[in-house]
Amino acid sequence: DTGVSQDPRHKITKRGQNVTFRCDPISEHNRLYWYRQTLGQGPEFLTYFQNEAQLEKSRLLSDRFSAERPKGSFSTLEIQRTEQGDSAMYLCASSLVLGGTTDTQYFGPGTRLTVL
Amino acid sequence: GNSVTQMEGPVTLSEEAFLTINCTYTATGYPSLFWYVQYPGEGLQLLLKATKADDKGSNKGFEATYRKETTSFHLEKGSVQVSDSAVYFCALSDPAGGSYIPTFGRGTSLIVHP
């Protein structure tokens, strides 16, 4: 068990550019979550996948945000036409949910995005 | 909707003091409850959890008891250390509707002085 990994750890970009972040979950986990965290706040849920299916995406912040998990393993989060307000920490988490088991999430270290 | 309310920080203590961080929740279903800890510059780490009423989660000297009657899950530690300085998040996962969309509190910063 190598834990959840995220890449890159830090990203600095100019306003208007597109950025893509990658998350590799714990290998046997079937659920993968994306969150945004701003300074002094708790994680804000964005979207999640069960295997390759995106089951909830209504909380993505705008249509500039999109996520994929093409083969049910790693996932990518893309932000198009970045704005300064997108500057935040983007967290990924994974969990194994089978039947009625508790959804215990394990978090990656996050990707810190700075939009200039 | 679901919500989690934590006491505002920062909480500042001397080493070996007793710690309590209050957490209350509202949920439509019968949630599982969690405490996560975040050290500076890092992601969240699961500290402890409880899945049903009167369960006590514990880890590294921290404890929290799931109190359904008061909808609370307060975090306690008998003797804090400088290394416990971090931000603590209370969270719930509500299986109502099968979505499990988690809800986090805003976090409580703990500062422990030698």
C-alpha cells in the first residue's frame, strides 16, 4: 500500500491557461474523490467516481472544471481558462466501498495551484 | 442538508494539557463520523472514526465518542504534545441515498507550546 499520490505537488500558471492534475489512488480502491481546499477552510467536495463512472459532478465549480477516470484507476482533474480565484489546494482521496461498508477516505498530499 | 460545525480556533495549549475540540453535526441519514488531522503543507490523514451510536474511535491517544442524542463527536486527548500542533477536521459520511458525499467542518487549529 503506497498511499494516494498526486502530481504535480505545486503548479504555478498564468491566468487563462489550462492545467491538469493527476491522482493515483490506492490500488484496490474503487472510489476516487476530488476536493478543493482554500486557506482556513475544510475540503470542499467537487466530484467522485465509482470505478470509471462519475457519479456526482453537479458540484464542480463551473463548466471550466472537468474530471476523468478512464480505466477506473488514476484520475485527472482539468481546469480550463484558469482564473485567479482558482488558486487553492486540490485534494484527491480514495476509498473502498463494498455493500454497506463505511466510506473511509484516504487523502493524497494535494496539488497547490497558484494562478498569477 | 448535512452540516458539520466545529469550534473556532486557534486552540492554544501548553504541553501535557487536556484537549477538547467540539464537533456537532446534522445529517439526514445515519452517518459515519471521522476526525482528520492536517499537518502544515500536507494532505489530510485519518485520525479516528466511529460508525454507530456510542462507538468510541481512538488513535494515538485521541478519542471521540459518537453521541447520537446530542449529535456530537467531540475530540479529546488527555495530554497533548508539541507534535500534535496541526489543524483538525471533523467530517461525516452519510449513506442516505447511496451517495456518501462527505461533509467537512472548517477545521480547528491546535497550537501546543512547550
